[in-house]
Amino acid sequence: MGKVIAIANQKGGVGKTTCAINLGGALASLGHEVLCLDLDPQANLTVGLGIDLNTVERSIADVLIDSNITLGSIIRPTKTKKVDVAPATLELSAAEVELFNAIGREMALRDKLSRDVVERYDYVLIDCPPTLGLLTLNALVAASGVIIPVQTQYYALKGVAALLKIIKTIRQSVKIGEAPTAGVPITVYEPKSDAAKSFVDLAKEVIGAHK
Ligand SMILES: Nc1ncnc2c1ncn2[C@@H]1O[C@H](COP(=O)(O)OP(=O)(O)OP(=O)(O)O)[C@@H](O)[C@H]1O
Ligand SMILES: [Mg+2]
């Protein structure tokens, strides 16, 4: 599962925010340091952790669009011991639109989850909006695990299948970008990925043409 966990489902009102707040609280009660990161312009997580939105000067929106603003600089303590929050405000909607034109736009959050922030916490819980847009994509790219709260109804489960497909695609496209950091080709780093299989196919083509 890893320590950075996205809580996602494009369906609204299924309990994502409730899960982020209460899983966060439960982890803290067991002695873990938790960062709740609000990636939903509705800012329910921020409000639910007792933050007055009028007091939020800088939010995750600024972090995503301004390269000079670090994630660490917006983190605030909450009323709950061992639970900090990276707050969102309604401005996050506009930031998502702005981010759309940025290079590496799906990696914006991952790039901001710097080691010093991640090492400060045992768990980082990311509350996603009820869409499969750029914000959720950023959460999925940044996360090492995903929790998908679901309603146990037929149509709800169909939506989950679509989400799982996207997660699979993200993990693979992300993998080829990560491989150089590990200093090995994708065929070693993630041999089962589509990218590795494509390069093996290409290699076979090269070998075939050379014969
Ligand atoms: N396990 C649960 N049992 C009962 N009620 C719940 C549970 N989880 C969530 N709820 C209720 O369901 C409603 C929606 O929950 P929540 O806001 O957490 O969903 P969400 O997926 O974050 O919504 P959105 O998609 O709008 O962000 C709230 O009124 C919440 O109190
Ligand atoms: Mg929510």
C-alpha cells in the first residue's frame, strides 16, 4: 500500500472525505503522524478537520501552480493531535484549469511531495474530487496506494472498473518515467509493463530486420 494513499472514486458522495478524515484520525490514534491533503475544490476535508477557509491564505492550489511555493509551506496543524492538513480552497478549480496547460501537468503534485515532507509523516492521505480529471490524476500519480470507497450497487461497481483501468495505465506510463531514476531499462525495472512489452516487440523487430 505504501505511505502516500489516494482516496478516489469519480462517483460523488461515496465517503472519500469521510474516509480521509476518519482513517487519518484512526492512524493518529494508533500513534502515527498523518498528513491529510485536500485535493478537492469543495474543500470538505479542510473544513472537516476544523479549518476556517477564511483563514487559509495559501492552499494546495498555489502549490500546484506556483513553482516557488512548497507543500511544506502550506501545511497546518489541526485540532487533532498528529493530524496535519494541506488545505484546499474553492480556488483549486481555477488552478486545475491553469494546470491544464503546464508541462508535466499530471506530475505536479508528485514533484511537490518532497522527501522532507514525506519523511515527516507516516501516512499521507489524499482526498480526491468526484471526477476523473487532472486533480485525481495528480493524486493517482503521486500515490503509492489507492483506497476506493464504493457503494455496493451494480452501477457503482461499473464505475470502479473504469477507475481501475485508469490506475493501471497510470502506473505503467509512470513506470517508464521512473526507470531512469533507478538507472535501469524498463525491461528490468518493470518487465511486465506495457512499455517493457512494447520495447521487447521493437527489439524483436530490430533483430528480425538485422537477420
Ligand atoms: N461509512 C459511512 N456510513 C454512513 N454514512 C457515511 C459513511 N461515509 C460517508 N457517509 C456520509 O455520506 C455522505 C457523503 O460522504 P463524503 O462527503 O465523505 O463523500 P465524498 O465521496 O467525499 O463526497 P464528494 O464526492 O462530494 O467529495 C456524508 O453525509 C457522510 O456523512
Ligand atoms: Mg469529498
